[in-house]
Amino acid sequence: EEKPRELQRAYSQLEHRVNELDGRDRLMLLQMSGAGLQEAYEVIMEVLAQVLNLQWATLYRPSARGDSLEAVAALGLSFPGKVESQESLAEVPMVPVDDEQNLAALAFRHAKLYQGKGHEAALPVLYRDLVMGALWVDGLKEGESRKEHLNTLWRLGQAVALVLRMAQATEDLIEGRVQIEELLQMKE
């Protein structure tokens, strides 16, 4: 009786890791594709939904003034699991960076993972020491697989930071905000 349960658990863990690797591979390909930010945001949400089977998620980036976070991508505003259009993001209120009750603001400000009381969590989108935004998710698993899903979320967050960094660099080049020579001289 115990062996089949152990095999089922091992199979489930293996299946989860394969899904994670597929998602990270998709993000790596996106990073190398020269995609802009809007395409990057959409694919990031699709990967989160696919890998973690999430119904709700929001990617926040700092506003131009830096005092609040604005939603740049979301999953599940109109229908659970649906990647939302840019127009529907206007409904998502901005989050003050100093909001002590908001998990995304805490994750952004303190550059660490925060877990909510239910199935939610938020993590910073970190590129080295630079906090590029925050990712809030709801619908994480409970029990033994929760820690595994949080670890997956953290690894995906690192891949998301690389995607955003490259997508921003692509847009900066296209719009003439930075010259190729400046990019080549940037520290890695």
C-alpha cells in the first residue's frame, strides 16, 4: 500500500519539475528573442499559469515616480486563469510601496518572499541587487507540495527578471533611449 503512494508522489514531483523546466525554457527563449515588454508580460503570465496551475497572479512594476507599484500583467481578473488585456489592467489599483498590508509592496520593498494567510504569496523580481518589480500569486498548493511550489515560484521569478531586463533593453534600443555602445559597456 505504501509503495504505490510513494511512486505516485515521486511521479507527481517529477511531473512538476518537468513542467517547471518547460516554463523556464520558454522564458529563456523569450529572453533571447528580442521581445518587447508587452509580449514578455503575456508570456510570463502564461508560464505561471502553466507551471503552477495558477488562476490569479499580478506582475507589478514601479511607477515612474517610484512611490507605487502598478500592474503591468495579470492573470484571472475577468476569469480564473485568463491572461488579461492591457485595458483590463486599468482596473487594478496602484499599490503604494510603503503599504504594510500588501504582500507585493512588502516583497518589493524588502526584496524577499512573503506568504499570505491563505494560498497567496508575493516575491520580488530581482536582477542581482536591483528589485525590478513584484509578483503576487494566489492559488498555491497546500501541504507538502507548497514548499516545492514556492521554490519553483522563486526560480521562475529569477527567470522573469532576466526576461524583463532584456525586454526593457530591447525597447530602449528601438526607441533610441540608449545606444548599442552604452549597452556593450554596461556591467553584467
